[in-house]
Amino acid sequence: MLARCSRAASSHFFHQLRNNNNSKDAAFKFISHQSYFKAATAAAMAASPILSSQKVFPSNSVVNLDKIFRSKPCSLALAPDSPLRIEEPEYEGIRRLVLKLLLFYSKQSKSIRGANVVYRRIVSQVDRPAIYEVFNLEKTFKMTFSLLVLHMWLCLRRLKQEGKEGVEFGQYIYEIYNHDVELRVSKAGVNLLLTKWMKELEKILYGNIVAYDAAMLPEAKPDELPKVIWRNVFSDDGTTEPDDTASQAIQAYSHLCSFIAMARYVRHEASCLSLTDKEAMFSGNFMFTSLENLSSHARR
């Protein structure tokens, strides 16, 4: 269990998500864009002596990022014979009896183990160099945190489709995520005011999730998701839209525009996750779309 985050707090967090994600305007209800981006920048600067500026538009990539995520969505579940699958341990005899008495096979224990696997899938996608190379991103604390939140949202969004059971499972993932972020911040050098920064980062997570949910609503404008991704991932100051310089670059290099490509990636992964069965989601036996091959093309 976390030292600074109780089950009651996480339950309140998910209760707020369920109550607010049905309204497009809720994306801006909890905390303003400028506010949570200022907090993100401040936290990142506290965690790292140098916060590198982010590259927004690739300069030498030959990959047409505007088209690479247009393939037909498919389930992300791992095949039954995949070596990447993680199966529940099966014990027999006295060992099984002892573990059963210790509640190893209880629903809660199974959920915690499954949530750990799901979170490892998220971290695997976020920590791999490929995602930074494909979208031409600098690997800073702020950028990694933004991508971590984005992939957390993708999983939590899918789990909410399973109703109460999915939301409860998502709470376990949230607790694991919160502990991991605390370790990442501490490892980056923040020891003083850690509780304050964790609260600020929690606000950012909440604000991002609600904004992403609103951008994916059927009535949302087609350009809303790219704008949200620009604001939450690419922008240094949390601006709602690209500035004039960025707009000119989009017009000149729209086929190479990283944040539009990321919007396609997000929609693609959301569609694939919706086709991924419940067993795979609750056991963690799924993998996000690999970006390794795209990364190798981008380096050529």
C-alpha cells in the first residue's frame, strides 16, 4: 500500500471521473489548462536540473507520421502461446492449501497481481526509446510523465467499459501508478515538499484524463484530440492551440506533424483496446502496438 495515498482517496478520484466524463465542458472544470501545465513544468524542473525544450516537428524523419496509424484496429490481447503472457501460478497439495489460507487466491489478490502486470505494460510502452524517436520527443521527466498519464488514461478508459468491476480494478492500477510516480520523483532528486508535488501531479492526471475523455466524445470536433495532445504533451506552456510558428510548420510539414500522428496513435490504441477482451485486460496479457519498427525507419 502507498505511504501517502489511501484507498479512500483513490475511490474518490475514480468517483469524480465517473461523474464528470459525460460532459465535454468537464474537461476544464477541475483545473485550468494553464494551471496544471504550470504545475507540471514546476514539478519537472524540481525533479530535473535541466528541463530540455521539446522538439515538436521532426526534422529528418522520412516516416509519414500522418498515415502510420491508419491500419484496421485489432485486439491487443496476446496469443495463448505467446512467451510474453504472464499466467497465474498454479500450485498443488499443501502449498496450495497454505496459499489459499493466506488469501493468495482471493479476488483482491488476483486483482492486485493483474493490476501490476497491466501497469508494467504501460511502463514498458512509455519507457522504451521507440516512442520518443517516432514522435521526436525529448526524454525529460515532464515528457515521460505526460506519456505515462496518456497510457494510464487509455487503460482506465477501457476498464470503465466493464462497469463497476473495471473501475474497481482501475483503482488498483492507480495506486500502483501513484507509488511509481512518487519513486520517479524521488529518484529525480526531489526530497523536500514531495507531498506537495505529488498532489500537483495528481491534479494533472485528473485534468488530463477528463480532457482526453471529452476529446473522444462523439460530439467532439475532429481537431479536439490533437489540440488536447498538443496542450498536454507537446506544449511547454499549456497553450490550447499551436502558436503561429507551429501553425506554419503544420501547413508546410503536415505529413510529418508529430502531435497529429500521436492523435492517430491514440485513437488507434483506444479502438484496439475496445476490441481487447476482458480476460486480457484484467490479467495484463495484452501489449500496446509496437513502435520499434517505426522507430528504425525514423532513424534512417
